[in-house]
Amino acid sequence: MNAHPSDSAGRGKALYVIAGLAGLIALTMSFAPVWDNVRQGLNDFPAFYVAPRMLATGDLYHPAAFLAKEKEVVGRTNKSIVFIRFPYVAVLLAPLSRLPFSVAYAVWQALSLAALGVFAWLWPARRPIACVICCWYPPVAANFSNAQDVAFLLLWLALAVWLADRDREFGAGLVLSLCAAKPHLFLFLPVVIIGRRMWKVSAGLAAGSAILLAVSFLAAGTGWPAEFLQAIRDPVVHPGIGKVSLVGFAGGIVQGPALGILVGVLILFLGTIVYRIARRRSFAMALAVGVAAGPVVAFHVYIQDYLLALPLVLILAGKAVERRPTVTVPSAHNISQHPGSHVLDR
């Protein structure tokens, strides 16, 4: 007796749900040793929470003053948890900073989860598979356990593709400018745009970047670029970088000009691949490859930053499912109608 199609569909959905829940349990267990810190928001979130309060004092990138305010507001400090984003990010976080710390932390994590959900919904991939992969992908756990902002970058990427597919390329560029929150991870974004000849996206990206820079200068004054560069040069903000960053690892083995040459060759190699894919494939595919390549050549990279490879993973997983061969089993009715059809030709 043949199963009804709705029964098969129901079983398929149940399997997706079970697989997703199993992944969530596995990811949750992965940060069980630091669960108390995660629950209390004693991760990277204090940097985001304190930053808006430091804009008015002019000490946004001054470690001693920042840590003193962190101690006052949070009750604890971590010398590596300081603000290393452009000032406009602190401006955007100002409403969150006005809330009590615990409430702000809950809102931040909820917004991050919503961003990941919208990304999975909008990104051109099979949604059930996308949801299951999100539940199993280790950088997802790192993003939430560290209270990082990489999920928002995924949201901007999905929105950009969604807008570009609807011939709103200037708007797509505006949205992509928000990826300036972590500019070092998007080295190959211009390569994608040039390879695709998407000049309206380029114009939108330039306009959005100009607006964000203007906001940064208005909020933090003219001296912030030098202070920002000094802050990111401090080894304290890169703890354990050699364990998770390819460039950081290479820097522990090769120094001086040799390291620069090695990184330059890697950038040229990956840039060529990104450009060739941009010329031949869709914008979504080119963008996915470009952002996945970014963390490979960046120095300040941690596990959550490899979340940017998720768009490419989802596309490749969808294509693998599409190529999977299907086997059709003939029903008894068809065999009776064609009695010789089940005999192999000789």
C-alpha cells in the first residue's frame, strides 16, 4: 500500500525538526563550560554596551577609561574587551545602552537571533536545509556565546541579494555599506562588484560608506581614525589569534617581508578565484564566495567570523541535494499495465 504524499511530507518535516533540535543541543553543549558567563553577558557584549557612553567623553578608544567605565557599569572588566568598531556603530547602539544591562543583553541576543532567522529565510537556498545547517554550524554557537554581531552581517548580505534580484542595486549597495562594522572581513567585496559590473551597487556602497563615515566624524571628532588604528594595533585585543586565524597562525611561523609576501600571494590567488566566479555565476554565488574568502586573509578573525562562510555552505548544500539521484519505484498498477517493463533488456 502506497504512502500518501502528505504523510511523506509530514515525515520529512519531522526529520528536519529533529535534526535541527539535535544540532541546537549539540551547539548548546559546546559552550556549557562557560555557560555562567554567557548567561550573565560576561562576554564581548560589554564593549557594545559601554561604547555609546564613551562617545560623549571622547575616550571611545582609550583602554584605561573604557575599562573603568566597564567596571562601573558591568561590575567586571576584561582587558581584551574594548571597542574596536567605527564610531557609527556606537551611535547605532545608543538606544540599547540606555536600557539596564541585563535587558539590553537579552534584546541584543534576540535581535541577533532574529537577524539569523531572516537571513535563513531570505538567502537563496533551500529553507529547511538552511535551518538545519544553521542549527549545526559551530560559528553560530560562537556568535551567540560571545554575543558578537556577525549575524547582522549575514542579514545585510541577504538583504543586498534580495534587493539586487529586484533591480534595486543602489539600495543593495547601501545595505552592503553596513558591513563596515567589520571591514577587514570584506576585502573581496569590491572584486565581486567589479567582476559583476554592478556599478549601481558600487554607487550605493560608496554613498552608504560616506554617510557612515560622516556620522563617525560627527560623533567622535576628527581624531578618531588615529585612535582607532592605535587601538587595533594593541596585541591585547587579539588574544589567542594564532589558534583561529590563518594569518595569525602564519605570523607565528613566518615574520617580516616573507609574511607580507605570503599574505599577498594568498590575496591574489583568492581574488582571482572570486573574480572568475563573479564573471560567470550569479551575484549571490559570487558574494558568498567573496565573503567566505575574507576571513581567510584577515588577521583579527575568531570562530564566529567564519559564520560568513555560511551563505556559501547553504548554496553548495542546496546544489548537492538537487543533484542527488532519485529512484522511482514502479507501482503495481504500472507493472500490470506494462507487464514486460520490469524485464531488463538484453
